Amino acid sequence: MMGYRLLAVHAHPDDESSKGAATLARYAAEGHEVLVVTCTGGERGSILNPKVDRPEVAADLVNVRVREMAAAAAALGVRHRWLGFVDSGLPQGKPTPVLPAGCFARERVDVATRALVRVVREFRPHVLITYDENGGYPHPDHIMTHIISMRAWNEAAAGDPELGEPWQVQKMYYTHGFIRRRLEVLDDYYRRRGEPSPMGEALERWRGGEDLMRRVTTRVECADYFEARDRALLAHATQIDPDGPFFAVPTPIQKEVWPTEEFELARTRVRTTLPEDDLFAGVVPDAEWTAGAQGPGAEDE
């Protein structure tokens, strides 16, 4: 089987494990090259797992999150790179506080884009995964990740020769990791059996939100890699409580009821047929793509 290259661009360490992780693990296990880029170090994140909320952990949070990310990448079988920007934090309050100087969300867009373009040209991915225009949820770092990913789609293909040999990514996807329909289907599984559903709080929190399933173009079967996803999540011990919502439904039930992860085809330079079940559907091997991408024949929808 020919191996392709997949680049997943995320805002913080742990995002890669909560959004499309089983898909990354599947493709890595199948022999494709998978690289996760993390834009920030998560320096301003809180300790969300009370079991490790200790003074010595908080005092060393930067290094702890570096170690957690390395363990998560190993659990998924993927490569990893830091883009090198500083976490913006999630401002709370009314009026909303100004983001701190020097953070990722206040970085010059051209500077942040150049950093990502350099990685794209070096790794030469066939497919890139990022967030939609809402960032998956409206964290300022997620929005910035979307912005620089969209710009890198164009700028990696042409422009500054100092950033490496130009490269056209063939397909770009938005990852949709939090879909209300999934929660409803899991909730129904319990109700049909007359058992208490663990989905009530999550459904209430997502009430009135956009039905993201209408945007999904691609569902990747990856149930065999849910355990790898779980190991990656648990590697981020400061962020993921093993007794928390990510593990409210046992993995065997998740495999039975909802065995896929969902994506939205946002950009493509190759022809494909929707709906898809493979992020690499329609992707062209390097030798053919290098020849075909020099002129206007490459399609960009």
C-alpha cells in the first residue's frame, strides 16, 4: 500500500487527542505518515483534573504539558512538532479581558502563517486537518489556528522561497469532534434499555447549537483505534479526568453505537465523491501530483 502524509494542526496539547485522534492512530498504523503540529504550549491552561491538581504540578505546568504531549503522540503512533507560540488563555468575565501581549491570538497573522508554511513545505502533506471558522469552539487560539491554516493552504503553494520548496496540499478538512447527534444517539442507546443515560448534562450544554452533522462530508471508521485515543487522552493527565465526561460512555459501547469520526471537506485540489469514508480519497501519488500541479489543471473547490 502506498503511504500518504497527513498533517493535523491543533491549538493546544490535548486537542489532538480529543478531536480526530482515532483517525490519526488508524492512518499511522496503516503505514501513512502522520504529523501533529501544536501551535502553542498550553502554558495558560488550567489543571482540569482534580486528581493531579497539586502545587508542584502547577509550578511546573509548562514542562508537564510537554511530557504529556510526547506520551500522547506515542500512544497514537504519530510524529509531533511545536509551532512555538504562547497560549492565549481563555478570557472570562464582562467585559471580556484583553488577551495578554505576546500570545498566539495576538500574534501577527503573517508571522504565524509563515511558521506553519515552513512546516507544510518541509513535511509535504497530502491532506491537512484543522478547525472550522468557529475554531470548533470559539477559543481565540482555535480561531487563530483556523486563520493560519487557511492562509497556509494558499501560501505553501507559492511565495517566499526562504520557507522551502512550494507544496500544494491536495485536501483540507475541518475536524468535527463534538457533534450533538452523536450525543443523542448514545443517549438513545441507554434510554432504549431503560438505563440511566450519562448524556444528560452534555446534551443540555449543547442545546440550541448548530447541527454539525449537516456539514459532515467524511466519516472515517476507526473504532479499532478508540483504545489508542483513550490512552492519548489519559496521557494529558492535567487536562483529562479519567472519571470525567470523555469516559462517561464505556469504549465498547462507543464502538458499537458510533464507530466513526467526522470531518468536513473544506478545500480540495483533487476530485472526490461525497460522502467519503477516507480522508485520502482521490489523493494523487507524489510523482503524478508534482507533474500535474505545475499548471492550472489542479482543481481547487
